[in-house]
Amino acid sequence: MQWLKTKTIEQALADSDEPGRQLQRSLGAFDLMILGVAVAVGAGIFSVGARAAGSFAGPAVIFSFILAAATCALATMCYAEFASSVPVTGSAYTYTYLTLGEGVAWIIGWNLLLEMIAAGAVIAKYWGIYLSTVFATAGVDIPSTLHLGAISLEWGPFFIVTVFTGLLILGTQESARVNNVFTLIKIAITLFVIVVGFTYMDLKNFTPFVPPAQPPVAGHGVTADVWGQPMLAWLFGARPSQYGWLGVISGASLVFFAFIGFDVVATSAEEVRDPQKTLPRGIFGGLALVTLLYILVTLALTGMVPYTELAKAENPSLATAFISVGANWAAQVIAVGVLLGLTTVVMVLLMGSARILMALSRDGLLPRSWSVTSARRKTPVRLQLMVGAVVAVLAGFTKVELLEEMINIGTLSAFVLVSIGVLLLRKKRPDAGVGYRVPWVPVLPVLSALLCFYLMLNLTTLTWLRFLGWMALGALIYMAYGMRHSRLAQADNK
């Protein structure tokens, strides 16, 4: 029954104070808000909305963003209650350990690793691509790929991952200061792009606002084969289609990628000052700002060009819209904005990956020696180096962008279990809510879990197959190592 054994809140708090494995509390509400904005306002704000509009929803992609934001807000409420009640690192993994048991917690921690490491590698790879774009617009010809014999290395991802790995080792507060500066700059660029985009707006482009459903077009959005259609459509034998209200929902599943940063914020709970007040303020403040920016960008995008123009582009982005209206200079500004946006995303995902690994190893589900922190800096040096090496290799040598939808399904699965976990924590420990508490329980947590699972079902069958394979691998690792080495199991054997 090791799978179902849970930790107590007191055990989780005691583990966070274990000598040699402690993190320093140095972050405030503003740092957390900027942290959430930093990871959410990245490539997604400049590209994922254009892809969703062109391939799935048309101008109604605004509803896709609103649905994704509402789903994220419901899940974020649950995260905020857990994080303020149990302010330790580990995010959904730790919360699941307290409520659903060690085995389920390991699986969700394993999924979080998939989300953050894969996202870090994907974003680092795009950072290298946009760096080359910025150089090209400036008239500088620097090759993005180095050929080392039979091996080809994309040096851009290696560079950015190395820089931020070193910065995170130096300290969380130092990293937060750099992150704050970069994030404020990219918010300014985003606002500039919105203002300029509105000057090119043509209201005719909003008609039809919800394009009528149609059979899928090869190469764009949903495909007619079994692997490219949403799991829900495959389960019920529905005919694949694009646009319409089902397209809006499929678009929401895609643009949910733009909101993944807020579970990463929860991983920093152990490094926050006065977490009962600071965590909810930082998380909700960041989500509100990100949602506002996304809606304004989407209005500008779909108002500038017909959605059919976006559908024709191979990789549609906000730059595609500006080029279509002859504002090529704005595309150059966007390239700089994307580069700055991706820079901070890489840093936050590297930090979140190391914190998840630290929680797993501190509990003995991975080697305990990995979770030792620097005596001076209070940072997990070994884990940060390991994460940096893995992300750099994936981004520099592999086609990791093929796993983009895996990031969404990993995040949504964590959101489902955290939403359920709040109900279980209330029943198990009604006295635990010393900070923020989710209103209208059980309605909102149940709605959150159902919405997140529904969005999961709108991801492709191929994504689900890969996801199930990843979970099976995680279960094997847990049974081979974690089940015997966990601190709970060793305590029972004494």
C-alpha cells in the first residue's frame, strides 16, 4: 500500500527545514507576479494565438483565451490555497503527496518534470532561432549551427541555458532581479505592439467572428488521420473539423500553453517571505496581467488581417500579421520582444525543474544526495547543473519541439489532481487553511478539475499515447527505486 501512503503537513514543513537542504526565503509579492508574467509572456503571446486563430477558431480565439484563462484561474485558486497552507517546494507533487499518496504524487512529479524540462528545452531552442532572426535583421550573418564532425550543435540554446544555470546557482534573489528587468522591458514592447496593431485594425476582419465548421485542411490544425485528431473526437467517432465552437475549444487547449507559468510560481513557495499573504497576491496579480495582455494582443492580431491569411502561413505569428499590412519594421521589433520574452521563460523553467527534482530527492524518491543545497547560497547546485545539462542537450541536439503538446497535457494533469487535492485536504485537515482559501467549495474545485480534464481530451491521440508511455516509464522507475528508498518506506521499516 506504499502508493497510498501520505505525508502530514507537519512532515512537509519539517522536511523543508532539514539542515543542508534548505532554501532561502527572499521573494516578495512583486517578484512572484513578475515570475508568473515572465514565464507566461514568452513565445506564446507572439505565436500561439496566431496559430490558434488561423487553424482553429478565427477571431473567436479571444474566447479560447478567455476559456483557458478561466480554467487556469480556477486551478490557480487551488494552488494558492495549498501554497499558502503548505509553503514548501514541489508544487503539485507536494500537494498530491499530502492528499492522494506517494505513488500518485510521484507520477504527478514525473509529469511536472516532463512539462518543465521539455518546455525549457523547447523555449531554449526557439530562443536560438529568434537570436538568429535578430542578427539577420541587423545585417549580421552568424550561423546558428556549429558542425562538429558528424554532430550538429545549435549553439544559441547552449548559451542561454548555461548563462541562466550559472545565475540560478548564484542565488534566487539575484536571478529574480535580472528576471524583473527583462520582464518589464518585454511588457513595454508588448504594449507597443498592441498600440501599433490597433492602428492597422479593420473591423471587417472580425466577420465572421465564429467561422462555420468545415472539414480540416491538410497541413493546418486538426488532421483527418487518427493520430492528429482530438482524443474526444476519436473516442466518440466524431468527424474531424476546423472552426466553429469545437474549434474554439480546441484553440483553448492549444493556447493553454500560454498559461503554464503559474504552477511554476508555486514551486517557489519555500523561497517566499510571508507566504500566506504573498503567494496568493503574486499568483493572482500575475494571472490578471497576463490575461489582459493576451486579450489585447489577440484583438490586435485578428483585427489586422483575416484569419484566413493566418491559416495560409506555415508558422503564423504576430509578425505574420504586421508583414501582411506592410509594417515590416514592426516585425523586427517583435523579433526583439520574442527574444527578451523567451529569455526569462528559460530561466523560470530551469528554476522550476530543479525545485521539483529537489522535492522528489528530498523525499527519497530519487537519490537523497541530489537535494543538498549550497551552505552559502542556499541553492540546489547539483540539481541546477543536472537540469541545465539535460535541457541544453535536448535543445541543442534534438527536435524537442515535436513534444510541444506534451507540455500542455503534463500541466493539465497536474491541475486536475491539485483541484481534487484541495477537497481532500479540507476533509483531512480542516484546520490547515491559515492563508488563502478557495471560495464556493466544492463547486469551484470540481469545476476546475472537469474543465482541465476536458481540455486534456481535446489534445491529439498521439499526444495521449506519448503521455501514457511517459507515465508507464515513471511507474517503472518508482517501483524499481522510489518505492524502496522513500523516507516514508524507510521509516516504516525501522
